[in-house]
Amino acid sequence: MGSVQRAMRLLECVTGHEHGAPAKQLARETGLALPTAYHLLRTLAHEGYLRRERGLYFLGEAAERLSSSGAQQKRRSTILGALARWRDTIGVPVYYALYREGEIDVMCVSDSPGNPAVEEWADFRETGHAHAIGQCLLSQLDDGARRDHLDRYPVQSITPYTIRDDHALLRRLERTQRMEPVVERQEYALGSVCAAIPITVGTTAATMAISLPAHQADRLLPAAGQLQDEIERFLGAFAISISM
């Protein structure tokens, strides 16, 4: 345990030296005996947590991966907390999804017993044409990426209300306004209506969405407007990456 603590002190010390630091300086700043510091620095460098250049020690790839993972975890926790807050404030389940590497990826869903999420009875990735999340993400892609997606996942009727063919879907997507909520009513699941808010940061297409039972359809657009206001405040306050 003592060796681990000493190694962590060295890593923390190196982190504070953007332009690197020699072993003697690191030993002095951490209060370690020079032989102990040398031994631990060599071990950390061997494992990839540090790298040595011209007698100076810098953070290595392994430490940078840990840092990146920690930052990613923090972003995820921030987004999960926001979804839970909006779920309780608006009184609806809230979904967060990305389009990456050619796939629709629902990253997280925040619901409650009183406001349950729509059951994924047909794979969300394969039925993007039928649900608001997928339509919202596809609306943010260029024409080539949309057609590539539909070549892999053709339009198919999964309820009596599902859009019937690729051409009708593409026409609908082309008519979608840039920041306009995308709404679908029982196209993916009978008895459910959904709305998705487009979010674009850099080249990443993303969306946050809500759903309601069909008998509460009159609440959908007001709730979507409230969610859009919350998202704008959230992104402005945190200025975080949305990639999780």
C-alpha cells in the first residue's frame, strides 16, 4: 500500500509539470528518497503511466487514458443527472441518443414507475424510420449518410401508422426545420407518442427525447418545448461534450 501511495504522489507531481520534470525535482517535491523515486519512476515508465524524454518525466499514454476515462465518466454523470431532473420536472421519461459510426445509439433513458419509457419491442437501431429519436438523428445527417442508413435498415411497417417507404421518409426529413422538434404518433409503438429535440455539436448528431401515452398527446408539444428550454440552459451552463 505504501508503494502505491508513493507512486500516486509521483504521478500527481508529474501532472503539475506540463513541460516535464527530472527525477531529483520530483523526489524533492514529493519528499521521497532519491533511490525510491528512481525505482518508482522506472516502474511507472515501464507500465506506460509515465514517459521519459531527455531526462524529464511526462505523463504517459496509460495515465492519459485514465484521465480521459475519468472525464468521460464525469460527463456521463452530468447528463444522467440532467435527464433525471427533467424527468421529474416535466413528468415524462427522457431519452438521450447519438448517431455514431453509422448507428443509432440510445445512450441512456431516465424514467420512473409513474412515467415509464416506451418498451424497445423492435430494435431501435433497425427501426430509426419509425421513432422520433431515429427520425431526429437522420434529419441531421447529409443525404448520403441518410441513404446509407436506409440501405442497411430499410423502411418497414411496424404499426399501422408507420411511414410506408423510403421516399416518404426522405421527404419528411427534408422538410424538418433545423431546431424543430420531431414528432411521431404511434409509428413505433401503439399507444405512445414521442418528440425528439435535435442537438448538434460539431459533427455529432444527437437528440434528447420524451414520450407520453397516446391519450396524453395534447401534452406532447408543450412538454417538448419545456425540454428544449431546459436543454439550451444546460448546454449553456456546462458547455460539455455530448459524446459521453
